[in-house]
Amino acid sequence: MIAGKGEKSKRINITIFGPWERRTLPQMADALPSSVKPDHLTAVAMTGALLTGFSYWFCNWGKGFLWLANFGLLIHWWGDSLDGTLARVRKIEREKYGFFVDHICDALSVFIICAGLGASPYIHLSISLLLVISYFLLMILVYLLTYVRGIFKISFGWVGPTEVRVFIFALNVLLYLFHHPLGDLHWWGLHFMDILGGSATRILFLVFLVDTSKNLIYLDKLDRPGTNKAMLAHREQRS
């Protein structure tokens, strides 16, 4: 199954907040005026990402900007979650255009937010950019799987974009309250946020390696001469 060749990709989005979003987002989309289009919501999401990134940078002049960063995260979630939902509710989906625009904007948003975080007083820029790289590796895997297997995997281990935003939101509150959570905990010149960012980078890279290995094994079996592809696919779905 190859996405873009007559078959729509299967979406895998099993997350903590998934059931709530599947109930709430269509209702929110229905409530929007007809003049609002999916592209408008994508632009809103990008505005939220820019607001969050610049707010992190502004924290060099006062940690109160962390609240503005959280407001930017809320705006980004609202626009990013509703642009595709609105298109599906109104049945005006543009599969290729929407996929391209949505994920280009996602990549830009992650870079902007992490670059802003790296320019803040809370984490070294090098660690923040390593986090971006590990995220991009995972996204490259997602896009390759969309093409070669027709599977668009949005979540990993019950964690998706919304869960990540909630975690960052809570972390910003902790940073505001304690400056560096757990006091001035540090090793080898690394503060708590450096350690946390480095740990997140390792986790993302490990998930990338594990999922890549699993798919390599599956695709190797699938493409061997004489393989019963339908039986192999059915066996994998059951497992």
C-alpha cells in the first residue's frame, strides 16, 4: 500500500487526549463562521508558534513572558488541531495540499519554538537544536511510512502533539514558579532543563531506532519473492 497511488493513508492516533479531542474538535469546527477557512487556522497556528518562540527569547528580560509562551501554545494547538478538522467536517479536504502545508508548518513551528527556547535563559541552544533534530528524524520516519505502507502514524506510546504541548505548558508554569525546577540542580554545568531536554532527545531517538527496526523487518519480509503479502499484513494487524 503506497499513499498517493489511489489509497488513502490509515491514520494512527492513539493518545491520552485523543477521545476528548475526537468529541470536542468537530463541535468547535461546527461553531466557526463560514468565512473561516482551514488555511486561516493554519496561519493562526503559525502565529501561535511565533508567539511562543519569541516569548521564550523575551524571558531573558523577565520570566513573566512564560505566560505569553503558554498563550502561544494554546493558540498553536487551537489552529493546528482545527485546520484539518474543519476541512473534514465541511468535506472540503484537499489531501495532498493539506498534507504538504500542514507538515511544512509543523516542521517550521517546532524549529521556531525550540530555537526560541534555546535563546532563553533556561536551556543551552545546542541541546534545544539536538531536540529539533531528533524530532525531525521521527517525522521523516512518519512520512516514509505514509508513503511505503500507507500508514500515517501521529502518536507514539499514547503521546501525540497535544500531550507534548500539555507537558510544555506545565513545564513553563514550573519554570515561572521555581526558575529551575528542583532548585539549581545541575551537573557539569547543565541545569535541570538541559538534562530534561537531553533526556527527551534520547527518548525520541530511541523511539526512532525501535520503530525503524520494526518496519525494516516487516518491509524486508513483505518484499521477499513469493511472500503472501495479504496474509503478512493480516497477521501484523492482529498482532
